Amino acid sequence: MIMSMAVVYNYQFVFPGRPELLKLPPALLQCECAKQGRRLSIKTAASSSFAGSGAEYSESLSKDQKKKKKGRRIVDIDQDELVDPKLLADPDSCFCEFQGLQLHHKIIDPEPEAQDMLHDAAASDSSYQMDKLRFPLILLHGFGASLFSWNAVAKSLAKVAGSKVLSFDRPAFGLTSRVDNTYKHAPSGGSQDRKPLNPYSMAFSILATLYFIDFLAAEKAILIGHSAGCLVAAQTYFEAPERIAAMILVAPAIIAPLTSPKKVKANDQQDSSNSDNRKNRGFNLLTAVARFSRFIAQTVMHLVKGMVNMLDSLYKKALSAFLRSSIAVMLVRMVIDKFGITAIKNAWYDASLVTDSVLESYTRPLRTKGWDRALVEFTAEMLASSVPESNPPLTERLKEISCPVLIVTGDSDRIVPSWNAKRLSEAIPGSRLEVLKKCGHLPHEEKPQEFVTIVDNFLTTVFQRVEESLPLQPAT
């Protein structure tokens, strides 16, 4: 409804659009005119003040917008200008679709031998007679990293191995595409009845690793994992051991068992010898009581373990639900902004080696759309543990590994202590351990030349060089 305002004309109120005049006494009219005048003067003053302060208002608005934009920056990256991952790719970057995701990867071919070497000298040197490695190398980065962490060694690895080297960004990291809703995500061409596979699960990373082995048209591959990437390498081995020629675990984030298999076997033998000595009939009653007590204790322990597992499951579900909330996304942003750069430098033994180029490689994925939600989903899925409960824990299966294994760690690793790598080498039969001095959590970045030399020596030792026309075979 539109209201018309009365106008005073010759001591009378006139309403625009209406012919009627409202006559009032002069005294009352003067009072009303005075009030109206004050109202009009106030409105006029306010209008003139508002019009006159337009520049000041625009300036304050601009400041507010700048403050808002400043609050949306993570490690000095504007979060209002996030882009598609492909726009951040390098010239040699590649993308392929797998299970509905665009996986970012790079493939490096081995460099040909130098043409200026004398043929006679090459023929006399046994190193040039060695057949090239026929197994490709697949590099698996750790948590919070990407394939960029292999930049310093990828070409050298391809050269010493004489085979292709492939590195890829696991989902939630690097420039691999993100998924907005993992529950609604379903691979193209898949069955609608089948439950969609969470792209941030361990199972997905295993399938992606096996996919790239097929992508390279190889029967087997050598897996090189770093930190959490070692978990992917080990789980991939147990999923398809016939596809893995060897594993190189760098600063492995795999919890080593506290007791080595040899000690466990010795304890079992001691228990059996003690039981054999109890043949005296006088101890039959005590033995029966002991067995019954042991049975009761085991029953109670199973009940307690079941309750603990139930509480642990409820705790994980509650924590997983919280991590998928908007509050968790905000917390992730705050943590990355406050401690992201510090965490990167803390992973190095010598933080002065962390150049702007290194920081740019680690923070570039923060420019992609949905990076924060993907990181939260990955963490929630990791806590939920997508590995089937029917399978034994990884620590109990380490003794089953039969392929050649090299473990490389830094003596000053502050994230995964070197003593854990030593225990891990004791748990994996026939594994080889190399400890780099004055090195932190990133041997392949801090000590690239030493790392490549260690890998080269391992491959040369493990794989015998046979006739030039035949592929490399595992050493016996």
C-alpha cells in the first residue's frame, strides 16, 4: 500500500491526488507545520549527509571486503579463487579417468644411453652389459604430499632402472579431482545395486595402484612408497602379491610389531616344553584348575575385548560423523593455515633447504576446489578403516611378505622414528635397511643422490643381470 504525504498549502493540508482539503486551526496548524519542518529538515540533513559521505561509505565497504578476503586466505592462498586442478597442472602432467575420478599422474621414460661413449669401452665395462630392468616403478606419496615430492629423484630412478617411472596423486591429494559427496559417488558404468566405493578409502588406492600396473602393460611392478604411501604399497602386495616384484619403503608409516616372530616362536617352544614336563599325577588337579582358570580368563578377556571394540567402533563412528561436519572443515582450514608450513619444515632435518619452490609444490593443491572437504573425508575414512575386519592386522602379516624389500629411513626423522623402521626390517623376512645420516622424514627430497644410489644398489643386488635379450630375474 502506497501512503501519500500531506503538503501544507495556505494553512491547509493538501493530499496529492485528492481534492479534499483538511482545515485545521492556525495554532494547531503552526504546531504541525513546525513538527513537519523538523522532520523534513532531519530527513534532508540525513539525506545530504548520506550523499555527502558516499566516498567514505565506499571506502569503509572496501575495507570490509578486504578484511573478508583476508579471512579467507589459507597459507596466503585466496580461498575465493579456487580453480579446477587441471588448470594447475604442469606441461608433462597427465590425467586419466578411473572409477569416476580424474587421476593426475606423470610418466617418465628412461633416457637413452649417451651416444658419445666409445663402443669398445662400453663393451669392456660389465655395467653396460647389464640388461635393463623390465619392471616399471610406481611411486606412492605420503599424507599431505603429492607426486611433486618425487620430482628430485624421478628422472634419476628411470635412468638407473632403465624402465618407466610412474607417479600419481592419490585421491584427496595433489591435483587428482575431488568428490563432493562420497556417498553419492558412483563410477560410470558401474552397477547401481553395488555400493559405491569411497574414493578416499584404502581399497580405492589399492585398485588405483593395480590399475596403473595394467596401464603400463606390465605383469609386475616395483612399488616405492613414502610414509603413508608404504601402507598402500604393503596392502597392494597382500591384495595381489603376484603383481609386485619388489617394494621400497621410505620412512614407512607402518607400525612395527613390538615382538619379532623369532621371539614369539621361542616363547611357544618354551610353553610346550613346560607343559610336557608336567606329567606327574600329583599335579593333575592343579593343571585342571589352571586350565579352567585360563578358560575363565580368556572368556572374560573376549567379553572385555568385545566391549572395547564396540566402544571403539562407536567412538570412531561419532568422530567420523564430526569430521564430516562443516565445523571440522573450518578446523582443518585453521590447522593448515597455522601449522601447515611449520609441518613441512619440521619434516626436514635442515629446514633451510625448504625453498620457496618446495613450499609452492606442497601448497599448490590448496588452490583446487574442494581440497578441504576432501581432506576431511580422507581422514574420516582412514579412521573408519575400510579394510575388512576379517583380514588380520597388517602387523601380523608382515612375516608373510616374500618379495624383496628395501627400507630407507633418516636417522633424524621426527615424524616416524628410525627405530620403528629398524623393527620393521626385523619383522619382514629378508628385508634390507638403510639409514641416512643427518636426514629427516624425506630422504628422497633431502638426500636425492644418496637415495638414488641406495635404490640402484638394491636393484642391482636383488635382480640378476642375465643375457641381454632376457628380462631381469630375482636373485636366488
